[in-house]
Amino acid sequence: MSLDDLYREVILDHYRSPRNKRHIDSGGIDVHRNNPLCGDDITVYVVVDATGVATDAAFEGQGCSISQASASMLTEQIRGKKVDEIEGIVLNFRKMMAGEEGPGEEELGDLVALKGVVKYPVRIKCAVLAWDALQEGISQYEKAH
Amino acid sequence: MSLDDLYREVILDHYRSPRNKRHIDSGGIDVHRNNPLCGDDITVYVVVDATGVATDAAFEGQGCSISQASASMLTEQIRGKKVDEIEGIVLNFRKMMAGEEGPGEEELGDLVALKGVVKYPVRIKCAVLAWDALQEGISQYEKAH
Amino acid sequence: MFDPKVVRKDFPILERRVHGDKPLVWLDNASTTQKPRRVIDCLVDFYEHHNSNVHRGVYALAEEATELYEGARAKIAAFIGASGKREIVFTRSATESLNLVANAWGRANLKPGDKVVVTEMEHHSNLIPWQLVTQATGAQIVPWPITDDGFLDLEAMPRVLDGAKIVCVSQMSNVLGTINPIRQVADAAHAAGALVLVDGAQGVPHLITNVAEMEADFLAFSGHKMLGPTGSGGLWARAELLDAMPPFLGGGEMILEVWIDHATYNEIPYKFEAGTPNIAQSIGLGAAVDYLNDLGMEDVRAHEIEIVTYALDELRKIDGLKVFGPADPTKRGGVVSFWMEDLHPHDLATIVDTEGLAIRAGHHCAQPLMRVLGVPATSRASFYVYNTHDDVDALVAALGKARETFARGGGLPF
Amino acid sequence: MFDPKVVRKDFPILERRVHGDKPLVWLDNASTTQKPRRVIDCLVDFYEHHNSNVHRGVYALAEEATELYEGARAKIAAFIGASGKREIVFTRSATESLNLVANAWGRANLKPGDKVVVTEMEHHSNLIPWQLVTQATGAQIVPWPITDDGFLDLEAMPRVLDGAKIVCVSQMSNVLGTINPIRQVADAAHAAGALVLVDGAQGVPHLITNVAEMEADFLAFSGHKMLGPTGSGGLWARAELLDAMPPFLGGGEMILEVWIDHATYNEIPYKFEAGTPNIAQSIGLGAAVDYLNDLGMEDVRAHEIEIVTYALDELRKIDGLKVFGPADPTKRGGVVSFWMEDLHPHDLATIVDTEGLAIRAGHHCAQPLMRVLGVPATSRASFYVYNTHDDVDALVAALGKARETFARGGGLPF
Ligand SMILES: Cc1ncc(COP(=O)(O)O)c(C=O)c1O
Ligand SMILES: Cc1ncc(COP(=O)(O)O)c(C=O)c1O
């Protein structure tokens, strides 16, 4: 097992300089998740406009490089996308985390760097933490609309 | 291990024809004991007169040959004795059950037949059940007098 | 169909001799079963290669131990037809599982006057927890009577179910061997608005058990009675019920976020597994399930019917011996309780022990049932996959010896 | 004094290699310890020769199993200086023992407004059970603060004890390593009319423990953290307290006489051991106690002080690494929690794992303490009798590798 697979440069970069790490009074998606294994916690915020487009996305919280980088990349990847597109990204990301090869990786952008996590099963929970929050947020949004 | 050590003829005789197996409204010692291992239960009754002599002793209950025979012999052995003599008998009986050799056996009469029980540790509880009740009764009596 | 004489060879303890040179004949399977080599090896392998706490570590051994532990959970879920492994909570024993339901479900759901139905054939482990919780909540216990031939009295069913909140019933009686009609009970109970808690301590090891077909709500089982290690057992419950229940024990692993005066709880089943669980034991239970699956539960049951048929036939030939429970071997499991005239069960068990046979004497943790049967205790022989006709013959011979020791007198000594 | 390099040879798992060819370095002893050959052999011997349920059978194997099980109880009683084996209740774990006290003692003795004191360094297992029982009874939890250097704040003692009913305190912290002054706490608590529950999960394996000298009322301990099997543990309590407490779990063995709606209970400790207990595991714990006695607890402690001294010295040489808890090795156990600048503990543990080292990262089931320390998590290495200076050196080297992987950035990432 090579650690380089896990700690790709782009991951360390997102960890050191997280994008969109700030609070939003979103009035939209605002979901907190915690990983009881290690105490990592993440809150994901998404502002969705009237046409169903995520005009802003951000996160807060603390945790390991994997959970932080994953959240940071998530916010970049979903910004400006429509909610149903975002659902597709969530699905593709989960597939990647389940070790499934396949199309859709190109849609994941930087997130492909997280592919190496698959070889570290206990760390998958870190990578998906923000995504669990996002998915919960989308369900809540869809119930409300 | 020979079963003859356990099931001496005198034990089977007391089992088949228990002595003093009846209820007494003793107004004196009246204690119930139960063996949770097997559900055996015994109540021991002793009438003690003003001079501290056990003028009558009896038991009720049901259980295996060892517990029944032991209770039956107990009633025979303590009848007509003074409470402090009875305490001596209890002590000698317990010593025998603990596998201690020693004087005092002659005082135990038929009870010596129970000596073989020592080789069957799980059955010792059966043999001492009535004696536990008697001892509890004596303590209660002594507290009250 | 397996040959029990071949199966025996998998169980090292069956080589034992007791009281000098008497080969061990293990006929107390309703109390606990012996362990096959495969289960023992599984424990040794765990401690020699994978021992670690589960769920909490990021290192190799923690990952291996967690995978083994969760793998065992999946095996057990499949074994009883659960819809997923989140419906399986590991416990130490059937007793702990039953207490979990009484405490977590009972304390949250019972109010003064509520009825908890408990059959007259229940083991103390499915009765005392309900006594404790009804005493705490003001609910009351309603006994469900049995018939003279040892079945649940179905005529009494409408009466006992009326107003009931939960029905506590064993899948198979550990005294009578009776197999209870769980599906029928569950349908009636649900129609009456009650939940059904099945005590599967005897049923799961011996019968083909499918919780979906049973339609019950809770099923407690005991790993050490199905070839697993001591300290293994579990609870199945429908996920919605587990989700809605408050936790039972508190501690590590069952939480999400903790402050000094409150906390949020983990998802099921972890919400109910506080602290370090019985890790090696639960993994060992998984190995026992593999072993039973290899034998095939259909064949386990077929062997049981076969040996009970033989045992009942042989025992009935003995003068003055009364067998309790259903006469039809297809309606009962491999538990045979009996009374032999003139011989208290305790004496009887001691005498057959000197011949190498382990049978149980006593109230079998079912004192209310003993009162219904009108006996202070019974003798009980119970069979499992490694028992043979030879074992039955040995029992019959030993009973003959017991009879000789206590030459006949007159009637029951009580 | 034993040589840990020789002791290691008794532990088969320490031969393991992980991630290819990396020798296993087990530094998560605060979570669970490895098992010596003697304990594993004891389990195998039990299942191959003596396996039976305890207490209830009259046959040879039941007698043997009961003698082994009760023998283990006596060993444990002696190990912690209890006045007799009736004061020892076998449980699965420290967690179960703590829940037993919270439920059996707590539900019977706490009223609205009563105070339950819990230190800020308690493990969730000594906190959540009290949350559950205070929520049920209307009592309230009072946190006992700690000082900056990781000790109980003794200045706060009079305030927190005022009106307290029970004080819940760990013998040794599983995060800070702090050894708490139990005797002093107990004397003050008793003077204030409160009982003292000691969580000995970390203390009993590592310190010379004598309940008579401690003057506490309850002591919970965990067998699997002291070389015993998973599923072993226990509770010591003063006999008068156990006698006066209502039962916790209901079922077989804990009763005397049972009717449908009420029952009388067995004498202690059996009143608290419902159903089939963790038989083989408790016997295995007895074997672990034998092993520790052979090493000698004085020497176990001396080795611990020695290795912690070395570890603290080496870790302090690392730039940007902060160790939590007392600085003086004689005032702390073999648990070393630390934070390494720029590296989240979770990442750190993954990296050192690839070098074969098992260390723990996270909140260590002590979230309230994490808040007090101002960190989301820590890394934790914890030592036991088989750990050597080589293990410390391997840790230091692996930390170097972690630092390399995460080339230095700026400060704590939170
Ligand atoms: C019907 C029944 N229920 C419950 C139990 C208790 O199970 P355990 O021994 O796993 O606590 C038993 C076994 O003694 C039993 O036969
Ligand atoms: C201080 C402390 N208390 C309680 C526990 C819980 O013990 P167990 O694992 O036996 O449930 C632990 C171990 O995790 C601990 O370190």
C-alpha cells in the first residue's frame, strides 16, 4: 500500500487551503454530520435559487485531511449546478467510493483524487461524511419543494 | 465413586418413611428454605419450652432423598435437646459436610450416614438445606430471647 | 443426511471420560451445547492473529476484527432470514436480549394498567425482566395458560390478547419441547394491537427459523446453545422498532455526540452495543452458524425428530415413567422431560451421572410451569446433532440402574 | 523484574506482520490488550474438556465448570483485595459493570434534584449510563472540572461534593493517563454522604489495586484490557451495597422462588448474574490474573513507569508535538495522548499503521474531555507489559514519516 495513493497532492492542497470554508445563513440546505469513529464533524450549506440551481455552497467543521478535502472539493464541484445534476454527482462519487469503475468520473473533477481512499476502508467514512450531509440536505430540500 | 456411599440404606429409609414430617404451629422456630438449584424446599419447625429445650421438632417440604432424609434425621437428633446443645450438633454436622474428620460424630447418630455426600459436592447443598433453616431459626430465637 | 456418529468426531469434548472410565454422554443440550473444533479454532485464530477492538481503530487489526465481527452479524442475519444485518444486536445470551427488550422497549412504552402476556411455559429469562419492568411502570403480567398435553391454550388466546401491549412466547419450550405456533400468535397479537417477543433460545438452534415468515417483532437467541462460544447470543428486531427504541446500556460505540448532560445516539444496531462487545464470541457464533449451515438445518431438524421418536418410544417402555409435553415428535423439539416414580430427579441425575451421562434435574428455570405440571422438578434429557441412538440406550440403561438403587416403594414422594 | 522482550514471546499475535512485512507494534492497549498463550490455552482446555453451564447441573462437567468459574472469581477477588468472592459480579466489560451500578443502584436511590458527580475526564461508559438514569429519575449530573495539567481540580471538590449522592471517577484516565487520588476522593465523598464509583477499566490492569485501601464503594473493571478474553470484566462492590440493591437483569440463576407476578432473588453475587454468564471468558480472565500475578503487579507498574518515561522523553524531542496529561511518569499510567502540529490524528494513525503500528486516533470515548482540551481528537499510544523501547523508537520513526508526508504548513488546522 502506498500512502501516495491516499495523500495525493491535490488532497493535501484542499486540506491546507480549504475552499468555501465559511458559514452561510443559507435558508436552504444546512446539514450537520458527525463521524462517531473519530469525532470529525462537517456542516454543509447550499443556497438553491428559485430555478433549482445551487448558487452558493460552503462548509464548516473540522477533521482529518480526507474529510476536509472531500468537503472542500464537494463545494467546488456542485456550485452552479442544478439539484438533479448534483444528485448525479453524489451517485458517481458514491460509486467511486464503492470501488466501482465507470463513466462519470470526468464529472468528478478534483474529486477523483479521493479514489485512493478505497484501499483504506476505515477512511471511506471520512471521505463520504460531507456527502452524507449533502444528500440529507437534498432530501430535505426535495421534500420541501 | 460408589453410589452406596451416597445412598446408604438408612438414608433411603428416612426418605421413604420420613420422621416428623408434619406441620407444627410452633409459635417458636418456623423457617422456610429453598434450594434454587433444584427447587427443593424445606420448612423446619421447633417448639422450644421456657427452659430452652426443644420439646418438638418437625419439617415439611419436598425434595430429593438427601434433603428429605437429612431433614428427617435432623428432627430426630435435636428433639429433647437444649438450644445450645443443638448449636453444637449444627456445628458438628457442618464440619462433617466440610469433610473434616473429628470428634462429635458420635453425637450425630444416624446423620453419619450422610458422610458420603461429601464426595458429591453439588449434593452438599441438599444435605444442609434443613440445617440452614434450623440455624436461621436458632438465630431468630436467640435474638428474641 | 449427516451421520451423528461422524458429526461427533468434530467435537473434542466428546472424547472425554468422566468418573474414571465412563465415556461422556452429553444430554444437557438445552442448557448449553458443546463446541465443534471449527468454533474453537476460530477463537484461537482470532486471538492469535486478529485480536483488536472493533469499529474504533484505523489500523490493520481493527479493520480485520471489524470485518470478522460484522461478517458474523451478516451470517446470523441470513441464518434467521432477517432483512439485513442492522436488525441484529449482539448480546451475551438470550437472557440479555430479553432484558434489552423489556428495558428499552418496555420502559418507554408501558403505562399503568397495560398488559404484558407471558405464557405459563416461559423460562424465567422471559418472565423476570417483565416482572421488573411491570413493577417499574405499573403494567401487569397476564399468564397465558397451557393445555394438559403441553400446548398453548389457543382457546384462551382472545381473552389474553385483549388489551395486551406485548406477548412474550417461546419458540420452543425448554421443558416440554413444545413448538409454539408463532405465526398464528403473531397474526392474532398484531390484530389485537400487541407486539410479539419470541424467545428463540431453544428454537433457533433446532428449527428452521425465518423471522419474515414468523411475522414476530423481536427474536432473542442464545449462541452457546447452538454450538457457539459461551457469551454469544443476540437479538433480532424489526428495524423500525429498534430505531424508535431508546438505548438500553450507555457507553462507548453507541453514541454520536456527547456533552456532559446529554448525547445523541448512533444508528442501529450500534445504538444497542455499548462498550467493548463480546467480539471473539460473536465471531465464534458466526463459525457455529457456518457449521450448522453445512449440516443443513433441514437435516438438523430431521435428525432431531428421528432421535426424539426413538427416545420417546424407549422411555415409554419404562414402567412408572411419565414423559411431559406433546406426544407427537413433529410438534416438539429434542427436549424430553420426565418423572420416574419413586425417584426424585435430583437423585436420578446423580445416579446417571455416575454412568457418564449429563442430564438436567430441577425446575429448568420454569418454576411457574412446574406448578402447572404439579411436580417440584423434572429430569430432562435434551438432544443435538451429535447425539445417537447409543446415547438413548445409555440413558435407558442408566435409568435401570437408578431404579435398582432406589428399590421400588410407593408412589410419588410428595 | 521481567524483561518485556521475553514477555513478548508469550503472545502469539506479536509474531504477526501487517501490510506485507511490517512487524506488528501493538500500542492500543488502552482499548484492548493482546492475550498470552496461557489465556488462549485456558479457553481451548475449557471447551475441549469442561464445557458446561455452571451452578445448575449435578453432573461431572457442571461441577468442573462451576469450580473453574468460581475459582476465577476468587482469583479476581484476591487480585483487587476484595474481602471475599461474593463481592465480585462477572460482567462482559467495564461498560456493563458501570451500567449495572447506574441502573440497579441509581434507579433505586436517585430522586429529582439529587446530584451525580462525574469528572470531566470520564469515559462515555461512566457518563452515558448516568445521563440515562438521571433523565429517568430527575437527578442531575454535576461535572467535576480538571486542571490545566490534567489533574482533578481538588479545589473544586467541596463544591461538587456538596449534596452529591454518588461520585463517578476513573482510577486512571484513558486519555490523559492521570492517576486519580481515589482514597482522598472517597474520604471526602463519604464525609459528604456520597458513594464513590471507580471506573477501574484503565487502573486495574496497570496499577496495584486494593479496594480496601481505596475505600471506594464500587469498582468496575474490564478483563479484555488486562490480558483476558473479550467478553470478560466485572464489578466489585461492598457486600452490604450489593445486598441492598435490587437486581439489574432478570432471568435464570438470579432467583430463588418464582411466581408469575413476583419472585425472590438469590444471594449475591448471583442476584446480579442473570442467565448463562460469560463462562469461558471469566475463567480465561482468571488465567490472565494468574499471568499478571506471576509477572508481579509491582513490576508491571515499574515497567510502565520506565517505558512511559522513555516515551515522554522521546516524544518531547519532536518539534510541534504536544503531549497531554501529567508530566510526571509516577503520577500517570502508560497512556500517552498527543497532538502533532498540522497532522490530524486520523491521518497520523493511518500513516503509522502503514509502518505496522497500531495507535488510536479520535475522541477516545471522551468527547467532553476533548472540549476541555480544546482539540477535536488526539493521537494515543498506550503501553503494556510486552512493549519495549524498540516500540517507542518505531513510533518516533513513524511519526517522522507522517511529518514528511504532510510537509509542514501553518499551525493547527482548526
Ligand atoms: C427457553 C429459554 N429461554 C431463555 C434461556 C436463557 O438463555 P441464556 O442461557 O442464553 O441466557 C434458556 C436457556 O437456559 C431457555 O431455554
Ligand atoms: C476509562 C475507561 N472506562 C471504560 C471503558 C470501557 O470498558 P469496556 O471496553 O470494557 O466496555 C474504557 C475502555 O474503553 C475505559 O478506558
